[in-house]
Amino acid sequence: MKSVQKKIVGLLKVLAMIVAGVLLGAILITLVYCIPVNQTNAQKSIDSLEGEGWYPSATQLKSSLDTYFHSYLPGVLDGATDGLMLAKATRQIEGNPLWEAMNMEGYTYYWHGYVVILRVLLLFMDYEQFRFLNCILQLMMMFFVAHFIWEKKGQRYALALLTSYFLMMPMAMFLSLQFSWIFYIAMALSLLICYRHTWFTEKRIPYIFVIAGMLTSFLDLLTYPLYTWAFPLFLLILLSEDGQKALNYVKTVFVSGLCWILGYAGMWFGKWALAGWIVHRNVIQEAWKEVLFRSGSEESLNLIARLEALYDNWKHYEYPLYTALLAIWLTWFIYKSLNGKTQIVRQEKNGAYLLITLSSFVWYFVLANHTLGHHFFTYRIWGVAITGILFLLCGSITTCKDNCSGRDRIYTFCKWGILCILAVMLTLTAREDVSVLNGNVEYQEIELPKGEQIEEEFLPSFPRVKNFAMGIRTESVKGQCIIEIRDDEKTLYELNWKLAELADTEYVQVPVDWNFKRDSNYRIVIHLEENEGPVYLRFTKDNVNPMLELGVAKIGGDIISGQLTSGIVYSYRPLSKYTLLFLTISWLGLLTALSFEVEQIVMWVFHRLKRNTGKT
């Protein structure tokens, strides 16, 4: 009974903290909006940002939507969101500051708490000076955390921390407002854990992580928020007293995680409720639509699309220097496991490290829409998994009292062989998008008469097609355009486009799931049904920039000089040998981490069965 009462009291305290945090957040933003803007620093900041463009690279400060935003380079900056932050922080408030603080011009469901810091800083410095300050502060904070861990736990853990930090592309975080807030929350809490570790008792831990979640919601615009829970928690478990039962560490993970979620979600909901009351709109409904959209629920994202979110974000680590760092760590661990002087022993903290690691997978899977569209910064959430696996590997290496037996080394060697085979097999299941198109050229429009059909030879380069696009224009508001994929006279797949839905477009792209045999010829057949107005299909002129997949096109037996303007997206295994090597290294690292717990479970089951057999 007393334990139930304690839990109820604890929950009420958490709710009180969230309510207090919501009110304090609203007050702080309102007060800071009463401070006048330093117009000189504001204009310098905006000019500096506009000179770089929306999505420059940290290593080359010029903007390119195609080269950087759509790339897997690790150093892409989010100049567009930095511009948004500067605009919010430098607004001239003419009306009610409380109303302005809650409304935030269309981004009502975010707190935008960063304006409390930025508006004050911009009184004394501009955007470029902030970047310099950012660089110094971030390096100092990381140095003090790594130095403390080096002193207390040894160099391998400190190097693991520094590796995970380097893989987040520090240069980009120095230069970006958008990427900095999460780092500061995580590092501030990490420093407290390092230098005031004894203060983090079992009773205090839940409330501390509630505050961490609230601060994350207040300052961040959904970049890599999981980091503010996971990174400090890794250090908390690392510095915890050794020798405890594994269940105690796992309990810390669950309790801190639940409390972080309560603080994070509670602070969000508090903003929606308070803002709705102040601005007289149903902000809760607006925000919930955004939640459903970002989670992919509105699009009904299937399992494959959600797994693509994991893969697209992980591809940022294919960057050569990143791959080299990961390969060095894996090589070191394999060497330590086989050299005869050290051995691999499962530690009680491994289960906790692995649970935190798996939280990255859950985040990408649940928020698939957001992480697919913003992978150029959400890839940093994988930093949680990388840190967890590195900590697990570092803790599992112990010195042999005597040289390890030959039998143990043979067992370890065989284990590595099995893991390598599994890693290669899993690598071969990977699929990437291979896009081909012929539409970036001049085109001609061919009218498709009613009762006629256009046929074109189709030779797919890869077995599976996941997207199909075609140039089409119509003035008809009735009828359908039927697109068939035929094998001889047999219709394999059919698309039925309602012409009324194509009135405002000239290029239609739709998801499909077409599977073909290798090196086989097919036909694309297009015809109309029940149309009233003309329908025009777009063809390239004189086969300029031809698509290898498409052959001769005919209408009513007459050959058309050009190809149907099309775009095809295949799903196929990676074509680059380097990518295959990178994925094999990745799978091997993950399987190694998982093998400790799998082996423990197998041994537990084996001993239970053996004991039960002995009793009978």
C-alpha cells in the first residue's frame, strides 16, 4: 500500500513539475519579447545567413538544394531553420507579447524556447560571433566530459565517447543554431553526472530526466531529441557501482526513459493547451495532425518504408572517415577477442546498454515520415546506438588471469566466422533506390485520341519497380487514363488515373509494386476511357537523353519519334562494393553486440533444460 502511495505522490510531483514548466516557459518567452531588438546585430545575422543559402555544407559554405540537402553528406547545415530561429528571435513585437509568444506565426505547436537565449545573446553579438562562441563552448564541454571518463574509467571509454562525438560532425554543430540546443542539454546533464555523480540517487533520477525531457521540448525543433536522454544515461550507468544485478541497470533505463517521455510529451501538450486558450484556436487538433503526419500514420507507411527510414539515416555514416573509424573499433575488438591475453566476458551492464541502443531503432521506426524527410540531421540519433555498442564492447573486454585456453580461442574464432556469414547475408538483403528518368529535356505533346492506344517497349533494368512517373496533361474532367504493363497479351499490372485529378498537374508520380523477370521484354499500353476533353502525353524530342528501359513507341501503328517522358525508381541491392563493405561492417558490429545477450539467453535455457532433465 505504501509503495502505491509513493508512486501516486511521485506522479503528482511530476505533473506539478510539468505544469510549472509550462507556465515558466510561457513567462520567459513573454518577458524576452519585451526586450528591444539590437537591429544592427539582427541585420548582420540575417545577411550572413542569406549569403550562405538554405542548405550549405559545413565544409563548403555555399548552398545547393540538390548537392547537399538531398545528399548523404554528414555536414549539411539547416540554414532554413536557422533563418526561422533568427526571425522568431528578432521579431518586433507590437501587440500583446504573451499572445505573440504563444502564437509564433504558424508554428504554434512548437515552444520556440530558444528565443529566450537568442534574443538576449543578439543584444551583444551577431550570428557569426555566436558561432565562434558555440565552437568554444561545445569543445570545452566535450573535453571535460571525456577527461573525467578517461580519469575514472580509462581511455577506451573516453575514446568511445569522442568517437561518437566525431561521428555527429562537430563542425556542423559549431555553425548551426538548429543542431546546438540538444547538444547543450545533453552535455550539461552529462557534466552534472560526471562531477556530482553521488547526487543522482534512485529517488532523484526520475525528476532529473523529467526536466531533461521538458527542456528538450522547450528548446528543440525535433532534430535528434533522443540524445538528451540517452547520452547522459550512458554515463550514469557507466559510473554506477559495478556488481549490481542486471535488472537494476535495466530498471534505471526504463524509469529514466518513462520520465523523459513524460517531461517531453507533457511539455508539448502543455504548450498546445495553453496556446489554444490564449490564441483562441484548437491548437491541440492542429498539433495532433502534425504528430500523425510525422509518424507516417496519415500516409499509412508500410513496414518497408519504415525500415527505409533506418537505412537512409544510417547511410550518412558511409562517409569514408566515418566508416574507417567504425572499422578500426571493430578490428580492435576482434583482435582483443583472439589475442589470448584478453577475453570477452558479458557484463551485467550490457543489457542496459543494449536497450538504450535499441531506442534509436524505435525512434526511426515510429517517426518514419519525419526522419525520412530530414535525414540530413536526424541521422545523429544513430549516435545513441553507436555509443551504446561501443560502451558494450569496451566493457566486455577483460584481462585473462592466465593465457586463454586454445579451446576458448577456437570457440571465439568460430563465433566470429558465424557472425561474419550472417553479416554478409544480411548485407545482401539491403535495397537502395535506383532512379532513371528522361524528363529533363525538351518535350513534345502527342494527343491520345479516344479509342486509340499508345504502346511502348519496356525492358526493366532491375526486377522490382517501386515508383512510376509519366508526363501527361489533360483538359478533361471526366474519364480515366488506363496504363497497363503487359507480357505479350497478358496484363500484369494496371494503373487507373482519374482525369479529373490530373487537371492541375503535368507530371504524375505514383508508388507501385511491380516485379519483373530479368532480361524480359514487356509493353506499356496506354488508352483512355470515357474522356470528354483532349488528353496529351509528353514525349522526348528525337530520343534526346533516352532511357534504356524504353524502346519504340507507337500510336495506331505509327512510330513516334521519341520516348514517353518517364521516371522509374527501382528497389535493388546496393551497386557499390564500398557500400556493401560498409553495410557488412555495420551488421557485424550490431550482431556482435546482440550476440552477448543471445548467448546469455541460450545458455540460460540450456541450463534450465539440463536441470529439469536431471530432476526427471
